[in-house]
Amino acid sequence: MSFRRHGLGVTAVVTVLAGFAACAEAEGDAAMPELDFDAGMADSPIPTPTDDVEGGSSDEDAGARSDSSTEVEAGLPACTVDWCDTALPIPDGGSLRLMDVWVGSSTNVWSVSAEGKVLHWDGTTWSVVWSTDKTLYGVWGDQDGTIWVVGAAGTIFRGPNGANFTAVPNGGVTLDLVGICEGPRDAEHARSLAIVGAGNRVLQWNGTTAENGDPVWDVSTFAPTSGREAAFHAITCVGHDVWISGMWNEPSDTGGRIFVRYDGEPSWTRIRPMPTDLGAANEGAYWAIWAAGPEHVWVRGSQNIIYATPNTDGGAPLWRSETSATGLTTTTDRRRAAAWGSNPSDVWIASNSGRIHHWNGSKLSITATAKTWDVLSSNLHGVHGSGPNEVWVVGDNVALRRNQDAGTK
């Protein structure tokens, strides 16, 4: 199913340079300057990973710490009102900065870390099943049981059943890849995998392969008319539509940006939050996005949270700014926030400000990450779930599982 543009406010088709990565990626990724800007619902169960791991190293017995789940570095008890802490295999004297999480079921959860680790939760224990020397930012599980991970300098790996991870050629893209998602498969869509780069690229794969079996990527390049840079930070797949959010650096039009590529269309459409004078909400980057269609969109910005809800009069979606959400902490992290929802009345937003927000269909609330309601000291980078009762949030040295007996306060 594809959500179309009906009900949108002002939109504009953004011209992009799209092409197959196998043919055109030599135009200078490496020369692009680094910028100081810094979720699809196809959640199919995946077999538990085997012990036969190749292409990297297994770290399950590499000096890992098996902490008691009753306490973590941030001082969390095992369960608060809303969340339950889980013990992570943090090396003695080291750290484990979890950047993203993907949830297939209560016994099949995957995460990746800035230290290059791929981790799996089997229902009781986290274990490191593979590692690389690359910083990893995003993880996704497809319906075949393959785990995909993306990271620094164009890194893409895939591991059938979570094992035997191998590098996937990306056509020469060298930007940091920070997010990945996929829509459902059907007779018209063999694959619909999408990856967003931290600069100005989006890679999409429809299942077409080269003679050697490598994916042939359709690469979209975003170019502000001024010649300045774009910087994208988040991606979500809604049916077969792909949504991205980030930062647009134009002299007369700098601020957060939302784009969507509707199924079957060659160009991307800019989504302009209405009203356009959201003030500080429209300043800075949009670090996270989750959508259930054009009338249900949530974005975590540098300053606060904005969201679109249906207009009861049948007009364009109503955009609002939630000013109670504090601004994000300024860091060099590629992922400063994340958003995911099981439906339009159950949306979660985590950020490096140490807060986890929840939308219940009518209001935005802060959930308890500590009994005292203090802000969690850990930066939070990822959130995902397989349903309303199986939601995970990950961050620096922390992996939180939604307390199914919780009550948002």
C-alpha cells in the first residue's frame, strides 16, 4: 500500500540527481565537507543467529562484562514505571554506545554500536555476535531473516539469519550511512530497501542485481540551489513510500527539512509543515522522523518536537509544535534522536537529551526512565518495536525494554 499526497499542505517537487550507483558514483563523495549537523513496519521474526560467524570477529567471550540487571551506570533500577533495564555485555573499562535497534519479536532484537558491534537479544540475554572496525549507525531485519547494518564511510553489511556477515557494494558512496528501512514485498515490489546518508544521498534497492548478484542501487542526490550542502539524519518507510528528514542549508531558507518519495515516482516531494511559521521548531535539523502517512507525521527537531495530525475539516494536516520538549544536546553524534510508532496513537520519540516521549493520540507525555523522574544521563539514539507491548530504546551503555505493566505519566 502506498500513501499518496492527498491532504498535504504546500508541497514542491525537489529535483534530484537519481541514477544507478553501479554507473555513476564517482562525482566526488570524498570531497564533500563534513557538516556539524548533525524506523517500515515489516517486522517478521528472524531465526536466532548461529555460532558460525564469518567476515568479522565474535566477541561473546572477549572480556565482556555480565552486569546484574538490577543496576546500570546511569543508576537505573531493573524496572521503573515505564521501562526495564537489560544487562549489556560492556567490556571492562569500556563502553557500548548503541546507535540503533530493530525488533522482530520479544526474543529477537538486534542492535548496533559505535564500537562496530552487532548485538542480539534472545529474550533473556544480550550477546555480541559479530564486529567490525567500522562505526555502525543503523540496523534492519528483512522478511528473509537477513540482518542489514549500515555505518561510517558507506558501510553496508548483511548477514543471513544474523550470521556470516559480508560487505555489500554500494556503488562508491563514501558518506556515513545512518538509517535503513524497508517496505513490504508484493507482486509489484520484489524489494523496497532504503538507506539514508548523513550528507545528501539516499540509496534505494528494488531487488535488481548485477550479474555477480550485487544489488543495483538507485541513488538520489539532493543539491540546494546555492551549492551548499544538505544533511539528512533519519529515514522511515511507510508502505512503499520513503520519508527522510534532516537539514537544508540555503542562505535564505535554512532549517529542518522533510522529503518523501512516493511509490513509483522519480522525484522527491518536499513536505512543508503548516503553518510555516513554526518558529524555533523549524530551525535547526530534524533528527528523527516516523510517519503513518501524510496526515500522521512526527519529527524530532533540534529545538523541540513537531507533528502533523488530520484536519477534521478535511483540509491540509494540522502541524503543531510541542514546546515542552527540551532542545537536543549538541554533540558530534550522527544519531541524536529516533522515532517509531506501532500506530498513529502510539508513537515513541527518544533523544540524546535523556528523555523518552510518548504520543497517545491526543497528547505528548514524558515517560519515566528513573524512579525519581530525573533525566536519564545516557544519550539515547534508537527506538523500535514489534508492537505496542514490545518496544525498545537504546543509547550509550543502555538498552531499555518497555515495561508492559507501565503507565505513561
